[in-house]
Amino acid sequence: MELTTACGEGGDELLQSQTLLWSQIFSYIDSMALKCAVELGIPDAIHSHGPHITLAELMSSLSLSPTKTPHMRRLMRILTNSRIFTCSGEKVYSLTPLSGLLVERNNNNNKKKKTSCLNGFVLAVLHPVFMNSFQSTSNWLRGNEDTPFSVAHGCGFWDMTHRDPEFNRVFNEGMASDAQFLMDVLLKDCGHMFQGLESLMDVGGGTGSAAIAVSKAFPEVKCSVLDLQQVVDPIHNEGEIDFIFGDMFEYIPPANAILLKVIIY
Ligand SMILES: C[S@@+](CC[C@H](N)C(=O)[O-])C[C@H]1O[C@@H](n2cnc3c(N)ncnc32)[C@H](O)[C@@H]1O
């Protein structure tokens, strides 16, 4: 009542605009809550308890102190609002199709098939090194640097994966989880693309998820991966895939077909 008087006739409109603005300002909380859920392993805890779990059961299965119960309730409310979980009236939580993509363990109904899990992708894209570059967008637009990333960190993205082994690992695992997920779909819907090939070069193919998926589906195709040294070096390759390090802008080893899967944001 007081606010409406203070704002005059357009008070409702002003408050609506403020609410929308706040919703934009705080939208990062949804991403951070998602990251927290993955780090704590909440989707796995619900899945193994399944199909429903109470807040007290969840706290206990994650070994969290009961003193944190009110905070967990708020976290679960945020995650329920963003449809990561559902919540029945009695504070009983269940997975949704979204959080089904964040369950790490094998699908109980089909022990041989590991379900695709996008946890790695969540942790890579929400990594502070990645996210900090967005803080520099306005400075980047004002200045002459190539990318917001180089404004924030003083080096290019691939220089960072080279110089920071931990970020390199998290990023590569993230890319691998995304590639595994997409290759399942791609091979099911468009697998015919690979028929008749003798060799395939996955350029910038990371730790080889896509190449491994093609090789499993089409053992007759000789699959290789070209990537940077910091990606290829840690791989202890005992499989069918050849890992080659090099710069794709300098040389791409010959093959029947080239696969180039990148993420553009
Ligand atoms: C966005 S990731 C995509 C990885 C993989 N293709 C996928 O979709 O999951 C891009 C990949 O390209 C590699 N890369 C970047 N610059 C490269 C270059 N000049 N030559 C070869 N690989 C490069 C990176 O190391 C990284 O593994």
C-alpha cells in the first residue's frame, strides 16, 4: 500500500518491472544451484534411493549435517522451481527428465548400457575460469582484445588449458560427456553417414569420445583424433583409436572423412 502511494499511479508496473529485473539479476543462482546439486551428487542420491526421497533421507544419504537442513530446503526449492527435481506437498523429491541426465550410475533396467550423463559438461561450463570471462564482456567490446576470455585471463583459451592442468582436465571431461551424449543420438538418427568409410579423422576430437563411439558402431572405420598436446598427452591409449597431437591450422592428417564438432557460444 505504501509502495503504491510512493510510486503513484504506475506503481504496479514499476514493481512488475523491478521483479523482472531481479529475476534477470539473480538468474545465475539457478546455474549455481545446479552446479551445487551435481557436486553434492543429489541426482545420484535420489536415483539410488528412488523413486522418491524425503529431505531428511537426502541429508543423511549425502552425509550433510542436520544444521544445514533449512539451507538444503531452500536449495531444493530453487532446483524444483527450475524443474531439475519435482517436489510433492510433503517435501518428497523425485528426478525429472532433466536430472535424469545428471545420474552417473548405470541404468538399473539395463546394466550393460551406461546412460549418458552430462555432469561433466555442467562442471566445465560453470567452472570459474570459464565463467569469469563473461565478467569482461563490456571491456572486451570497448577494447582491442580478441575475446572476453583473453581480457579476463591475459591469455587465450587453449593457452589456459595448456598452463592449467586442472582446468584442462575439467574442460576435457566436460567435452567428453557432451560428445558421448550427442553421439548416442547422432549414431541412432544419422549413423548412415559413417557407412562405407574406411577412415575418419576427428579434428579437435578431445579425449576421443566421438571417435570411440563411431569405432564401436563401425569397427571397420579406422578412427583417429587430432588435438592439442595438452589433450593428447595425458591419454594412455590402449584402444583402437590413434591419437595424434598437432595444430589443425597447420596440418590435418589425411582420412576419408573429417569430423569437426565444436561448441559455439
Ligand atoms: C570445444 S572442444 C570440442 C571437443 C570435441 N570435438 C567435442 O565436441 O567434445 C574443441 C577441441 O579442439 C581442440 N583444439 C583447439 N585448437 C586446436 C588446434 N589448433 N588444433 C587441434 N585441436 C585444437 C581443443 O583442445 C578441444 O579439445
